[in-house]
Amino acid sequence: MKEIHVDGIVPAGHYVPAIVSNGTLYISGQLADDFKLDMTGQMAEVLSKIDRILTAAGCTRSDVAMCTVYIPDIRFWDLANCAYSAFFGTHKPARVIVPTRELHHGALVEISAVAEAH
């Protein structure tokens, strides 16, 4: 296994931002850094982090096979879907959006992903 670290992405717990194992990149759940941002702003920050992790692992967005998107309320589904669609463009990874009760630090979104590593 190979740990993936990215400057400026420092986990708050006992985990790494991502790890490559057997040709698969597993990206840990990513939160925004600024919890005062609205859903659109937090989605932009989280997707940017995912993009930076992909790049650090030698991957691109088109390598992403699966994403799990956690939101604290179903009312955010449309906003999350819009930002997600814009980020991936014509590439459509498998995905689930999970409405939860609340996220750590009051975040409005957390995203984890799985990608094919090269």
C-alpha cells in the first residue's frame, strides 16, 4: 500500500487523505475547510481537494469509479448534484448521495471516492 499526502490537506483524525492498494485509489471523506460557506462553496472546496488528491496520486477525474456524498439534509440534494455534475462533466462515476442527520463540525457535505490508480 502507498499513502497519498497532499500539502494543505491534513486529516484531523487517524487516517491519510488517500491510499493506493492493489491498483485502486481510496480517497478518505473530505470536508471543506471553511464551514461558514454555503453548500455551493463547500462543494467547490471539497471537490477541489479531491482533484488535488487525484493529481497527487497520478490520477484524473475520469479515473473515479465511485463517490459517496454525505449531506445533512435532503434539501441540499439538488445543489450537491449540480456542483458534482459540473465537476465531472461527461464522466459519470457510480455515486450515492446519503442524507444524514449532521456532519462533523456542522459541514454541509463530505465526499469520499474510489478511483482506478495507474
